[in-house]
Amino acid sequence: MPPSIGELRRLVSPLPGLVPAAFLPPASHGREDEACIAPATLIESGPVTARAVGSPVSWPGTVAFLDGIQRVEVIGYVGTAPLVAAEIAAAVRERVGRDTRTVAVERRVLALGRRAALAEAGSVLGGVTKIALPEEEPAHPVRDLDAARHAVDRARGEVERVVGDAYRKSAPHWLVVDGSLAESPAWALDPRMLGVSKSHATLPFEGADLVTYLQLPQGHRSSVFQPASRRHAPVYAWGFRLWSWSGHDLLYGLVRIEAAARQETVTMADTICRWLLAERAPISAPDGRWDRLLYGIRGVEQYLKVSRDQ
């Protein structure tokens, strides 16, 4: 059993060449994206339109949800080089009727830093996955923290793929993923997987089409499009408004849905949206992202946090 971040901090405190620290970097709880516009290809005839999907409908049959969490902290410095600890985890929880159970879970503890920082910690890092940061440039604490965050993002994505692939090998049911399907070629081809992304750093349109996309009314979806991509697997996608953004910002209640790039996806887009409307997290949810959360996804996140702290 690898040590927790708190235990690692206590273990490195007495090391003579390492100055202990307790620092939580900004944006350490989730992935970071670079804001840009990447023009998409419309699959449904354009221009982009807002399409009403109808009333919520409960998901028919068994459905599963996949989510991951990460926690990143600086636990010490060797000179100006930070030693970063991270906990990452992912799980799939399956719902049959009113009963939900965990069917796949994976956890890892990481230590990230320049080779000198990892060497200074030595045997303290036993049982921990060590990731050496790039050293092409001189040590710079901000640059090293950025590199560590990107490495943690990649590691979390790998853990999510591990549990998602494990579930798909044993079950044919719908699997809803918090995030994009495009990182996995197998997921992008799967006709019973959906990606639900809360991030809108990359936008698919500009001009009037972007206005329509970002001003979708509640219960409306955009036209289906294929996101621009040179390095990710192709998918179909559309914007969908879970809650009214009136009185809020443009991204309030807006998610991007991803599914396999096939005609059946276009045919089912409204049906899928009606299912997702029935999965919306309640207004009283004590989470700053409640307007873009689904019950099932939130349940996986809560499970991972509670089981981590036990």
C-alpha cells in the first residue's frame, strides 16, 4: 500500500537535502486546457442551429459511469526544484435500477520532480510511482510545477483508460465517461460509450455559429459536428444545455457530448440528450460545477473521495 500525500510529507521532513513544503498548486484538482477555437466540420446540415430535444426520459436498462480524480501538492524543494506528490484514481460504477455498485477501480500515488529531487527523497518513495520531469532548462519552480501538472493529467488519463477498458471487456452496457472519448481510439469507436465534457477551452465554431452554440437554451442541443483533430481519434459531438444560463455566464449548464463517429449517433442524439436530462445533478448539490454534473458521474467522484479518505 503506497503512502498518502500526508504520509509522504512527514517522511521527507527529516531529509537533510530537502526543505519541506505544503503547497497546493492552482488548478491541481483537475485538468488544464488551453483556450482556442478549432473549427469543426458540421455533420448535420448547417448553419449551426439550436434543436429542442424533448422531455427527460429515464435511462433504459443498465448504465455505468466513469470518472477520475486527482490531488497534487508540493511536499518539498531541493534547491529551487519542487518535489511534487499526487494521488490519482478512477472508477466505474454501474447502475441497475436503483442499485449502484463499483465494478472497477484503480488508484496510484505519484512522486514527480527532477532527478535530484527524486534521488534526495530516496527510499521514502518506496511503493510510489516516480516520474522524472524534463531537465532541458534550468530548474524553475513555476515551470516545473506546470510540467508536473501535465504529467499528472496524462497519468490520470491512463488510469481512467485502464478502468474503462476493464469494464468494457466484461459488460456491453452504456458507459458514460466524464470527459472526452477522443483520447482512446477504442472508446471513440465504441457505439455504447458517451463522453460528457464540462470543459469548453476548445470551441468548435466562430462568428454567428459560435453565438448559437454558446447561447443554446435549456433542453436544446447544437447541430452534430466532428471536432477538428490531428492527434486524437475522430468522434461526433454536439453542445447541450442542461440548465438555463439566463442570469449566469455563457458556459453555465453547457456540456459537450461525444459519441462514435457513425450515422447511428446522429439518429440517437435527441434520445441521448433526453436520457442525460434525467441524469442532471440536483440544484441543491454542494458543488460549484453542479450545473454541468450528472448524478452518476458525481456518484463516482464521491465514492473515490470517500474511499480515499478512509
